[in-house]
Amino acid sequence: MTPAARLAAAASVLDSIAHSRQPAEVVLKAWGAANRYAGSKDRRAIADRVYKVIRARGRLVWAMGGREDGRALVIGSLSLIDGLSLDEIELLHSGEGYGPRPLSKQERARITAGPGELPGWVAAGLPEFVVEDFKITFGDRWTEEAHELMAPRAPIDLRVNVAKTTVAGVEAELTEAGLSPERTPWSAVGLRLSAEPPPNVQALEAFKQGHIEIQDEGSQVACWLTGVESGMTVVDYCAGGGGKTLGLAMLGQPVVTRAPKAEAEAAPVATWSPVGGEGAAPQPQPKPKAKPVEITSTIRLFAYDVVQKRLDNIRPRLARAGVTADLRLLGQNGGGVEDLVRQADVVLVDAPCSGSGTWRRRPEDAWRLKPSEVERLHALQVQILDRASALVKPGGRLVFVTCSMLRGENEATADAFEENHPEFAPVPVAQALNASTLTDAARERLGELAAGGHRLRLSPASTGTDGFFAAVYERTA
């Protein structure tokens, strides 16, 4: 594909994303499958352009006079992001071949005029309606928080399954596979991979053997606020994709202190081949694989969700990790939990939310979110917390978690729960954290971030994680 044809393709993909609820990654894959003529370099160039535009969308819409179509955004990106001159942009818009049509008079005028003085929300790269929320939450740091949430591409965080292997063992495995893993700063069982180039984690032997799971470090910290220990009855009330279900399953399990030894699969060593004849070199032998580790669960773990398909998708993940959980379909009105009322030691509510804490991974979602959706999610969270709290036994713990950066979903929901449920007392974050999965320094620092209280906020700027909010409670009556 020519550079001009790549631009036309990027504009088409951007239009498809704008008219879809699918993640940009899914739309890009669908475009590649439908356009087999595009080589890997073409697909990578188109994807890079698409993500550049999405991350700078507010600024580009402003610069192009309010136009939101893919063509206008691509043209704006060539000027504002790539720094091309009008003549250079026009060369890429000759209308020849599969390239985009020539620039209109209005498009030339927008490029030459420049964006002018940008409003604060445009410069920060955020949807306008969330700016006041950020200012209240982060004060003078709000633009830094906005930039780190929207601009950089997020790394890939892994949680090592220490019931099967060790962090050092996985580190060696990944290094041998040609990757450059780094220890995560907060999690003692975490490793981090660069997103450039994006690694195919699911193709790694360490993943297939259940030695690692993809889980952002902030999500790992949220699990450790539960304080799960051996013998407990634990409920993941909104299981979703099962990431936190797996994280909870690991808590309270025996920890492997030495990586399992690899064992060669039984196979005869061939010293002769019909092609090479006698004396030919021995045939390649299978690469030794680590002996599977059987894990005996020490907790009773229940995972609920309102969608059966999501529960079904958790099963292979549990099998790969070598752990078990009782997967149950939750009724639309909260039914199906009667046998666990006031029986659970721990209930984790990873509540439905805007996902604004993950905008560095899915920046397209920022421009799909509306104020009415935040209000709807807040009301839903209050309802879910009310139902989930009924499962907590006296002395048991309730942990409310979102992957949102917005007060309308976080503090507003926690405030409502505390007002409606005086039978639950706050638990300070420093007390709640499971020390075995954090370094001492990280545990102390997270306690400081919570300012001694029971609410913890994580963000790309402050902790280098996705954005998370958590509040911890204990039933006292």
C-alpha cells in the first residue's frame, strides 16, 4: 500500500470505530481480515495512525472546526501531530490510486489557520464534561493526570501464579523467549512488559502452562485489599472476565519457593532417518516442559455474573491456572445467592463502571462516554452494593472496586453506601492490604496514598497503573 492509501484506510477505520461499540483493536482486526492485500507493515502503519488520532481526538476535532469524520481527523493529525506542511499534505491527497481525494478549500483553511488557543479540556485531551470532575479530584495535578491517562500506551502487566512457579522462574522464561520483563514496583508477584512492540502473551509457553495471567498491577492491588486467607468463603460478586476471580483464587494458596523442573516428554532418540541414512544427525527432540502442578484450593470461591457467557469464558482460565471456583449465574434482580446470605468472609464487588481508568488502553471509550451513562452506572453500583453486602457475615469484609477515574462513580457511590449501611465500618487501607503480595515499601506507600483512610485511588500518573478506586468495609452488626 502507498502512504496515501494507508491514510485513506485509517480514515475508513476511524469512521467504523465511531459507529461501533467494539474496541478499536477489534475493528482494526476486522478491517485486516477483510483486506488481505494489506501486509503486516501496512496494518501496523494504519493502526498507529488510528491510535494517534484517537488519543488526540479532542484537539483534532477542535482544529478541524468541529468535524469528527475520519478524513478530517487524519488530515488534522498530519498537520498537528506529524508537523507536515500544507504542500506535503496535499501530495498525500492527490486522489490518485487508492489515496484520499484532494483537499477542499475549507480543509486547506483549517490547516493553515492552526488550532489557535486551546481550551483546557482540549489541551488535556479529555472529554469536556469530565474536566470539572478531574479538577475536584486532583487539583493542580489534573492536567498531568489527564495526560498520563490519555497519551501514553500502557505496558502489559502480568501476575505470576506463585502457586505453580516463582517470579524469578517466569522472569527467566520470558527472557529466554526474547522479551525484557521488569519487576513491578507495587506487586511482589508482578512482571511488566513493554507494549512496543506488543507481545503475544497468549502464545507464550508460560501462559499456556498457567504460570502467568495478564492483570494490571492496579487490579492486583485491588484483590489484595480483600485480605483473603486460607479457609475463607470468598465471593467475587461481579466476575466479568474473571481476572479478579483468578487473583482471589491465588490468595491463601501455598507459595512455590522454587520453579518446577522441566521434564522431557517420553520419546525415542532417533539416530537414523530415511532421508539422511546411517550416521545422520539425531532428530530434534521436544523441548522439555515443566511438570504440571496440582493446586489444592484452600478457600471456597464463588464467582457470580449476570451473563452466562462471561462465566463460561472463565472456566478455561481457571483450568489453566490449576484452581477452582463455583461459577454461578446471578439473577437480574440479585437472585441466586440465598444460600450465601451472611455467610461470606469476603465479598469483592468489582462494580460495572465507565472504565475510564483504562482509557490509556482503550482511548476510544473516552469519546463514547456521556454524562447520562455515568449517572446510570452510579445508580446501578448503589443497587449492586446493597445486594452484595447482604452476603457478608459479621466480621466479614466488603471491598468496592471500580476501574474508573470519576467521582460520580467512585466517591459518590461509596458515600451513598456508607449513608445507607451504618452496619458497615471503614477498614483503613494500610490494615487491609495483604502483606505477602506487596513489598514493605509498596504497602507503606499505598497506605500513604489512602491518607490513612479506607479509600484508595490509583492512577497512571500517581502509581503507574490503570485508574482504580477502592473502598474497604467490615460488617460490625
